[in-house]
Amino acid sequence: MYVERIAGRRAHPLMVFLHHGLGCVSLWRDFPAKLVEATGYPALVYDRQGHGRSPDLCQPRTPRYLYEEAQVLHHLLEAEKQRDFVLAGHSDGASIALLYAAIENAPPPRAILSEAAHLFVEDITRAGIRAAVDAYSQGLRERLIRHHGEKTDTLFWNWAGAWLAPSFDAFDIRKEMRQVRCPVFALQGTDDEYGTGAQLEAIRACCQGPVETRFIPGARHEPHQQAFEATFDVMRGALLSLL
């Protein structure tokens, strides 16, 4: 996998950034670097397989692909010999972070920063994906090609196809969240086109450790881009509270 590292203070935990379903390292833009600068936490940002500068997907996404990516994250953290870390995930990446924290005997994160996580499928989620399918030939494909190159079509149709398939109806990780005992700071845009406040309610109800939830006013599915200052302030405060 393609990995970027941003140096911080040596004694601080590592922040590991997990991008959304069509994301990659470059689509985080300067958000990770600014958090490093503001908190001193070093960071690791990586492209999952099929994204950005990592290799192409070898097989179609399955209804369990988020579980599978949580295991990949486990292997990555083992390879990096990391035992003191914070997971910062957006959308699919937030779901992966939460699923990682539910893996039995995996080193627990010091905390999870969850942005627009999906714990279960909602009607609005699929409506948002169908809107993305409609937008794909109207300029979205060209924007994604800048970041994913020749992998773009495979990535997009695997993502959309997985979520729109009837077999994905059963996706629901609320039971697994009963194994999450680390602090979770969960936020979501008030105008998220892929999920409702029921996702935050589920995180608060199901996770067993301390949970703080926050709506970001006026933001849609990408608060760290659409409401940068408000999202940055929440995450910076959460990180500093852990030291």
C-alpha cells in the first residue's frame, strides 16, 4: 500500500488517517498536516488497495469489504509495530476504524475520531450513492481520475455496486460496536447526504467506552472540507484532551 508519514513529536501517539469510499491520501489535502502542526501528533496516511497510489483491486468488493479492510489495518499496524495510536476515519474509513476497535486481541486505539461513519444502511445512503452514479458521467469521473488514474472506473463501480446491491441490506455493525471500549469522538454534518443523525445515535448507544458526538452545522458528508474550521477545532480539542 502507498503510505505517507508526517513527523510530529516523538512521545505523542500516532494518528492514522482512513479515507472515505472514493478517497485517497491526496483527497485529505492538508488536513492531516495541519492537525499534526496543531497537536504534535505524528501521522500516517495511506491509500487502501484500489485507491490513489496503491495497486488496483484484484477482485470485486464483497458485502464484508469493510470488515476485510479492518483486518488490513490490523496487519498494517502490526507491520508498523504501533501500539499507541489514534484512528481518524471518514465515512468508510470511520466504519473501518470502528470495526478495527472491535477485533478481539488487537491493540486498542487510544481513541477514534469518527467523521460521518456508517453503522448500517439507510435509505438516504443509497439515494446519495445513486446521485453519485448520476454525477459520474457529469464531471465526477474526471475529478476522481486526478487522484486514482486508470483505477478510477474499477474503484467507482465496485464502491457503488457494493452499496447498491441487495446483499448489502444486511450490513449492520451495531452488534460489533459492543466490543468498542476506547473513547470515540463522533461527528457528522447536519446536511449529510449519505446519512442521518441515527448514525451518531447508534455510536452513542452501542459503543461501550466514552462517546462524544457533535453535529457540524451546514456541513454535508465531508465536514473536514465543507466546514474546515469547525471540524478542525473539534478534532484538535479531542486530540489534546488525550495527552
